Amino acid sequence: MGQGAGREVIAIACAQMMEGGLTHCVLKTENEANVTFYEHLNFRTCETISDPRSNLRSWVMVKPLELEPSVATRQALGRTHKDKTGNCPAVDNASGAEGTIR
């Protein structure tokens, strides 16, 4: 079992995407073993690509980003994003844009 570093990296990347107004995170993996890991982080496979010449398969996965980052995500970023009332304001996701982890 891992130490949680991969989960933390994804949480930080997604939080930064939300701060930028993005609504979805898209990633691609060529390692089938990674698919289950990403599914546990609420990513869903939207496309499986097979290259018949190289026999290489890859999975394109997408995760809708939360309107409001979770406490764990805010802690991973090292800041709380609280306004003067102590609430965590929602991120404006009107753009419908996507961020990509490479």
C-alpha cells in the first residue's frame, strides 16, 4: 500500500484547477494498473484508445471538480480559503473549462 503521495498530488492539482475556474480534470494513463487508483479518486474512463501498430492501450479519464474544495484538499494546499464569515466560498465554474494532468 502506498503512502498517499499520489492522492495528495492529484488533490493539489485539482484544487489549483478549481482556483483557476476549471470544472473538470482530464488525464491519460498507459498503465492499466493506474485505472483503479484513479477510479478511487472519482475519475471515470471516458475513452480507451488502442493502437494496433504498437499494441499500446491508454485510458482517458475525467473527474468533475468539486464546487467547493474539501477540507482535505484545502489542507493539502496549506491554506483554508475561508472568507471573513468562516465559510469557504464556492469557486465560479461558469467557464466549463477543463484542466489536464500530464
